[in-house]
Amino acid sequence: MRLDAMIYFRSKAEHPKLENELGAGFVITPIDEYDAEEIPEATHEVDCGGGRYYGKDYERGRWTLLAAVLMELHASEDVEKVWYGSDCSTPLEITPEGVNGISLHFMKHGELPYRRGRIHNGR
């Protein structure tokens, strides 16, 4: 099963100001009704362009790109709260410390656990 990355945030502004533009494929939009039911505090979502989720025990997505988006959101004075997760469960709040924790995991393991499993499973 493929897990896609999901990023949501709460902003004080309709059009939050970021330090830099988000990378290609990442687009900020107001949250839609469906997602608002799951994360009622969120005001916006980041379309991750179908990019895969990255996290401990699911080392598949492009963490460096996802982390850059999360860092931009946390650096914005307009952004009050950020959520990160996959499309298979409700995303959880992620703090700057949480971004750092996943970044440390990435720097230690990269995508090796996933690649190692694919090699052992003959895929």
C-alpha cells in the first residue's frame, strides 16, 4: 500500500507569507470541507503533488522536500500550528522538534530500511 504525504496548517492570514516559495509540486490551498471534518483547527492544506509519506517504519518519501515545506511553515509568523501524516490516518501535529526528529532518523537511515526490505522480498 502506498501512503501519500499530507500537510495541513492553521494560519492567521488568508494568504500566509513564507520566507521562500515552496518547491515544485507543493501548492497551498484553503482546506476543503472533507479535510476540515478531520482536522477542524486547520485553515489550509499543502498539496504534496502525490508525494509519498516519510517517517519511522515507512522510509519511502522524499523527506528532504517534505522537511523543507514543514520548515517554511514553521518559520512563518502567520502559521500557528502544523500537522503532518499520511492519507491512511489523521495527520498529527508536528512541531519543529518533530521535524528535527524525523530529520535525524532520515540522516541515520535514509530510505535504506525500505530498500533493504525490497531486496530481501525479491521486488
